[in-house]
Amino acid sequence: MKHHLISMLCTLWLLLSTMSAQGQSAALHTSRIFDGGVVPPERMVLTRVSGKALARYQLSYYRSARFKATATEAETVAALVAKDKALCDRNHLSAQTVKRNSDGIRTESTVFALPPEKRLNRFISLITQKDAQGQTLVTLIYMEGTVKDVRQLGKLINKP
């Protein structure tokens, strides 16, 4: 009985913490990707981090999804990210895109700020790597915290 009660409380705590964290990004188009609406969850590596581990970066929440995408999935991801990026463009927030070619792998990285929500600044980063065989590796990252903008975020992440 005691074990059952502890299990239920842990499940409830996990559900509530997930709901509060997802509430921050619920209105975003990219939420569909994290929720398995584009790529099945069993094909993704999903990561969630919150708390003290992120304090050095002035972040309070980090969520990422990494997967090999088919051409259709890669197009869908790009379209959903573009819809969220439109929020950045409409609000004149900062964005950066970098393209590189190295050893037959074409990498494109985009990071942009979203309008703040509940006093937290929010960011999305999309990294796509396409190899010579046409396979695409996608990494989508959602971050939120008190970090001021994309430039400051980059400085904190690249700080030794």
C-alpha cells in the first residue's frame, strides 16, 4: 500500500512538472515535434534538463530532440520552426544562422529568440546535418531562462 502511494505521488509530481514546463512552449508549433507528432518518439533521443545544472547559462529549462529525419520529416520540421521563427521576426528579436560544409557534411544552425513569457526569455535552436548520402540528422532545442538574448546565450555556452 505504501509503495503504491509513493508510486502515485511520484507519477503525479512528474505529470505536474512536465505540464508546467510544457506550458511554456505549448503555443509553439515546434511543440508538435517534441510531442512525437512528426517523428515517432522511439526514433528520437529526447532530453530535458531543469534546475541548477543550467544556472551557469542563465537558463531554467532545456529540452532537445535529436533524430535522423526522412526528407518529408525534415521539411515538416523546417516548416514548423519557420512558423515559430515568424514570432521572432514580427517582434524584431535576435536570430542567427550559420551554414558550414566540412568533410561532405552540410551543417546549418539557426538560433532565435521568441517573445518572453512569464518573465522568461525563450529560444529555439535547430541544427541540421546532411551527409553526402542525403541522410539528415536533426537536433531541435528549446531553452528558457533569464539570459538576455541570442548573443549572450552564445557567449555563455561557448565560455570555457
